[in-house]
Amino acid sequence: MNNPVSYRFSASTVHYHFSERLQDLQKLVAKDRTVIITDDNVFDHHKSRFRGWNTIVLRPGEAYKVQATVDSIISQLIALQVDRQFTLVGVGGGVVTDLTGYVASVYMRGISFGFVPTTVLAMVDASIGGKNGIDVGPYKNMVGVIRQPSFILYDYDLLKTLPDAQWSDGFAEVIKHACIRDAAAFRMLESTDLAALRRDKEGLQALIQRNARLKSGIVKKDEFEKGDRKLLNFGHTLGHALETQYALSHGQAVAIGMYHACRFSEAHLDFSETDRVARVLGQYGLPSDAVFDADKVLGILQMDKKRVSKEINYILLQKIGKAVICPLPLATIGKWVRKAGVGKHKKAMPEK
């Protein structure tokens, strides 16, 4: 294996094994002391690669990122007589990594875990930073912990079976990173498109690593989200509220959230580049606007984890590449959301 890139966090070091293969997992952990957690989609595509490993296979999708799934996993770990010397390895997208990290953090008060992300979204965002948790009803990631994995192994060949929609989904987070902290990457995204990047294996790998390093650098300086880590929530405040109410993927919801955060930035910070952001979202197969029920969305926003009393720390843009944290009254956000949710020419979103 190549030498890993390592980041030291408050209580542990995470080793990033870029450009490896899933088969290399056995060089990092012992098969007889490891349990892999994956989902039906990944397992069906790669059955031969899981041969000889203890494997728990979950139903795919955000609907299963709930306590009932956690209970099921823990019951299976007990049946396998898993003790504190075992390692859990999540092989999958963001739902799998969230669940794996959460279960590993609470099972026997904490055992080791690592990730093999299989989607662009998981490679650039979900597997990085130590946030692990589950949804409660319409509230995303309401219960969870911050605990870092021991390692993240990147096998880019796993992306070959990724559906087209999930490629777009992952690029919502790539665009987010560019908007908040990397203007040069934003210009690069403007100059190409998703189809071209999928054909450019080396360019894609470099872009994924660039994003992994960007997020890791932010988290290293602010692991427990007291300051700049909050910038990573750009597009997610409204996005999460939309995702729980409508039949949207995470990337689609965050894309709409970013677009409206840009519109909010126009009013609050004189931001003038909303059209550039909307064009890039479109280049990568993502929406930027839609009709939604403001009352339903505001009902979710009032329980957003970023709310402090009657304010929410909303992430806005001064310019592309420069995001800021703006504590805004719920009343002000409500006014913006009501205005954003209506329009004669917008496309209505399907409800769940």
C-alpha cells in the first residue's frame, strides 16, 4: 500500500489511503476480527470482494438511517460475539458510513471503525470529519456523536457502478466546498462538466483528494464545530429541511439550499454571483430552484441543530470562495423562506 495521508484530531489520527483497492483492506484489519457493514446495492455489485469477511448487509437509503437499524446491527454483532478488539468497516455511501460510525461509537462504549466510501458524496464529505448519527422522524442527524474513524480507504473503481444521479449528488458537496473556501476549484468546475470529469480518471481522483483535504483541514482546526467548521453547513440549513419533506436526494436538496443561501447573501451581504452558482449547479445535473411549502419547511428549521434560542447560524457568501457565519433571527429567515418558496415559473417538488 502507498503511504497514507494522516490527520491528527483531538483524540485520534485518521489515515487516508488514497488510490488503493478494496482488496487492500485485509492489510489494515484482520478478517477474523472485523465486521463489514454495507448495503444491498453495494453487496450485489461486489459480492466476490466480500467473500470470507463477516458482513452485515442493510437495506439501502436514508429511510433506514434510524434507531431500528442500529438495534438490528447491534443484535447481529452480539450474535457474532463481537468484542472490543473488533473493527467495524463501513463500505458504502453516506448512510452506511453514518450508521457504522455511530454503532461503533456506542457498541460496548466504543470500538474501532474505518470506512471504504463507494460514492462521490461519501468520498468528499460523508466519511470525513467524524460526524456519525441517525435521523429521528423528519429531523436529519438529530442523534449522534463526533468520533473519528481509524482510516478511510479510497478505491475509485467502486465508482464505476455508481448511478448517474448519485454522481450529481456527490458534486453538490464538491461545489459547496468550492463556494465556501476554494475559488480556484470553482473556476475549474465552471470550465468543465460532469461527463468530462467522469472520463478523466486522474483529474477526478485529484479533485476528490483536493476536497477530502479541504474538509479535513477545516475539521482539524475545529473538530467540534465551534467556529469555521460551521461553514461546511452552507446550503444544508434549508437543504435538510427540504430533504425531509420532499422526494429529493441529499445533493438535490443541498443544491437548492445553496442557491437560496446565495439569494439570501444578495440581501444580507451584497453578494453578486448567484447566477454563476446556478449555472455550475446546472452543469452538474443539479437543481437550483423549486416551489415548496414554506410552513412545512419552517417547522423543521425551528428544530435545526444550528439554532441557538431564536437565531440560526446561517452560512452566507461574501464572494465565491469566501463564506461567513451569520447569526440570523428566525423571523428574518422565515421571511426569506416564504419568499423563496413561491413563484409562477418554478417547478413544484414531489412530496414524500
